[in-house]
Amino acid sequence: MINMDFTKQVTIDTNQQEWVESPLARVWRKPLAREEAERGHASSIVRYDPGAIFRAHDHPLGEEILVLEGTFSDETGDYPAGTYFRNPEGFRHAPFSAEGCVLLVKLHQFQEEDTAHVVIDTNTAPFSPGIGSLEVLPLHQFGTESVALVRWPAGERFQKHAHFGGEEIYVISGEFLDEHGRYPAGSWIRSPHLSEHFPFVEEDTLIWVKTGHLA
């Protein structure tokens, strides 16, 4: 079991982690949170070597993916870096990568009533104005859970705030900061229900952020 106490703050610079072999050849992982070895709740950075193929499988309580590098493929098409997926329970596919890819993958974490199949190319989808100078691209909303990409322009500072239902961040590019530390691209931060911080950036920064899912 890894990082399954959702009442605790967790920060991981995935650049400092070693790749761990998965049960399938040429597919590697950096575990962020895991309930059991090969089942249940799991969040990981996953790497497909060029030509790697994953066996056909379905997704009990869903699979959420953000393509970070390369091109991820399955029977439905080829999906470049920046593609966001939600594959609900009942969706079955056999993914592969001809050129190789790196993914943020979250398994077994959907609410039972959340059955939407989502595919968004965030490279072409429009961002909207957010608070201050932030720009926001909503990716999914269900109940209290909200998922989005957020662009932070250099020098932007956000007001101190509490995370009702918790907050989870993956830094895609740039560097994210708060009063507790500095988080370069590749950092994963999970903050518990009602935790607080005062975030800011010094350079243009893009983050994936999920809120309201850890209460």
C-alpha cells in the first residue's frame, strides 16, 4: 500500500523516481498512490517503450489518463501528448504505442454513477478566463469533483484558500510554488480536505488539477 492515507499531504517529484517494471514487457511505472499490487485504487506515471502493447482490459471504477509525452494509441485512434481521457467501467480497449509515450494514469477512482467517456485534445480545446490572469480548460465535472488544466502566467499569485474535498495537482510545465516549497514540472501534489496554501508562479506554468474528490 502506497500513499493511501488521504488525510496526509503528499508531494512527489517524479523526476527523482526510478521506473519500476510492470507485469507487461516494455511498460514501466512510477507509483504515486496504490491500494494493492495490481488492483484497486492506483495513481502512476506510466511509460510505454516504442512498440509496447498492453493486453485488452476493462476498467472497474474507471481509468483516467493524461498523455504527457509521445503518442498513445488503441483501436479507436492515435492520441498525442495533451490528450485527456476518461474511460468508464465497461469500456474495453487494448492500448499500445508505436513511438512510445508517457502518461499520468489514475485507476479505480470514478464515482459509481460517473459513466461518461471523455476524450479531449487539450492542444486545440479553448481555454477560458479564470480568476486573475489564470486561464482554465475544464475537463470534467461530476458532483463535487472537478478536473481542469490551468495556465498560470509568469508572476501570477493566487489568494490563500482551503481545499474543500482536497486537491490534486500534476505540474505539466514550468514550476508551481507555494509557501511550503517549489514544485518543478513532473511534480505531483495531493492536499487533503480543508488543507490551505498560497500558490504562485515565477514563470509560465501549466498544471492539471483535480478538486473535491478526497473528502
